[in-house]
Amino acid sequence: MTKKIFLLSVVATLTFFGAGCFKLGPRIVKAPDKNQVQIAKSEGKTPNGTAAPLDQTKYENSSGNALAYLKLEDLSAAEVARGGSKFSGVDGLELASGDEVSVTTGTVYIVYPEAGASRLEAGTDLVLLAGAEDGMFMQLELMAGRVWTRLEKLLGPSESYAVEGNGVVATVRGTSFGMELKGDAVEVQVADHKVEISPSATMDPVVDAKKYITVLAGEGVRLAARQLTTTDPATLKTLVRRLSIGERMASGYLFGIRKLDSALMLRPVQPIRLRAAPAVPEQFKDRVQYLQFLRLLDSRATTTFSAPDRGVIPGEIATSTQTPVIQGPTILK
């Protein structure tokens, strides 16, 4: 009886490994997808993920400081336009005022060393503009898609960060928020602290504090620039709403509520520089001049606000109780 059981076991084992569905055979490796190969090449990597040699006619190594740096996730791809030419985005690429970043695949980050980062999804197109060579005084011009930004640093009175889209500007000093274009309007959502929303100076050269509305953490608002310039403040406040559970579970919002990894905000060990000289596109030169104008105004400190529970940093001027009115430069149209 024992012998029969043994023989049956041997037969079953042979059937399992010989003629069964788990038959052992040679390992088959699928050829890499052509699209994946193309994506890998566009981010400066070979198909196996290793770094590809840089085209020395377009890129060069750099050890200097930059306005911001490009950071690509695996298999993500982006283009950077500068001076009328387009370049494939590569990890550690230095970004300058006037650079246009277009994300074609995956998720890409714009890193502001020791300050924060912006998260761009596929289909996003924006331009970086800076009103100063030193410090953080910059604005993103969103032309398509959505961007989420988280700043771990509370900006000082001589610093500013804003995102503009469709004539609407969201300004922060230390916060986390997202902006998405919705037709001729924008959707602004706040994940941490608060954001001040106002019409662009190109829409209304006289920036009146009464036209600002405040959106707090966990809130969102969808509006068009014309609403900011024609609607009374009380009505504008009714447009602000609490975000739904689904909105707070979206990838952008989750990025906004989580503290950034300190490693992400470091300058690249081997930054890469485009050989092409930085150039601000003609249609954005007035915005840069306006940013420079704002920075020169001593009275700008009266329009700032303190992020809740972070306090006022040393040397910061507290918010004035007076209603500030700032006359924009006549160059704006």
C-alpha cells in the first residue's frame, strides 16, 4: 500500500512539472515598447534607465546657482523652450526667467532649492518669470493644464511667489496650493495655509486690496478674471467652497498636504545648463517689468499677510490695517 502511494506521488509530481500548466521552459523577454524607448530618450536616459551622454552642442555641466531646477520622475518627459528653440528636459536642468516648460508624459517637478517645489502633470504648459536675480521673487504663467506648488519656507517681505492663469493671480508667502485652467476661468485649491487671489495687473493696472479674496486650507474656488474686477467682495466670498473628499484625495492635493522630502529641495549634485542664453518671450516682458516694479515698492510690505500658526519672521512688517492701493506702471496694457 505504501509503495502504491509513493508511485502515485511520483506520477503526480512528473505530471505537474512535465505536462501541467506550470511547465518550466526558457525565459522569454519581451522587446521594449517603442514608445517607452522614445520617452527614455527624451529625458536623457537610455532604454535601460542609465544616463545618456549629453549633447554638448545643447547642454553643458554647471555648478552655478539657478532660478529653479527640473526634476523628472521615471519615464516622464518634458520640453523646455528658450529663445525660440526647444530642448528635451533632463534631470537637474537649470531653469531661467522666460523658460517655458511643457510636460508631455508623466509627472515633472520644478524645484526651488531649499524653498519648495511645483508638481506638473502631463499636458501642463507654463512659463517661469522672475523679477529679481537674487532671492525668490517669481511668478508662473500657466497656459495649459494644472500645477501644484508647496513651499516649505515662509517667504520674507522682499520675496514673492505667484501663479497666474487666465488673468487671475494666486499669491502666497508660505503655503501649498494648486491652480488649473478651466476654459476662461481658473480653479484654485488650497491644501495648506492660505492664498490671496486677485486680478492680474494686465487685467486691472490698479491693484486694489478690496478686490482680493482669501482661500483657506481645505477650500477651493472657480472664477474668471472678469468676476474679480466687476463683482463685489461679499459676492466673491460666496464662491469659495469646501473641497469634497474626492478632491482632497486627488494626487495633486495629496502632494500639497505632505511635507516635501528635504532631498528633493537640494540643488543637483551635477546641474545641467542649456547653452542657449536665457530670454523672456516678448509677450511676457511686461509681466517681468511689473514684478520688478513691485519689488522696488517699499509699500508692498503693507499688502503681505502672515500665514496662520507660523508667526511673523524676524524683520517682517506686519499687515497694515489700511487699504493699500498700488498704481501699476503705464507700460501694462
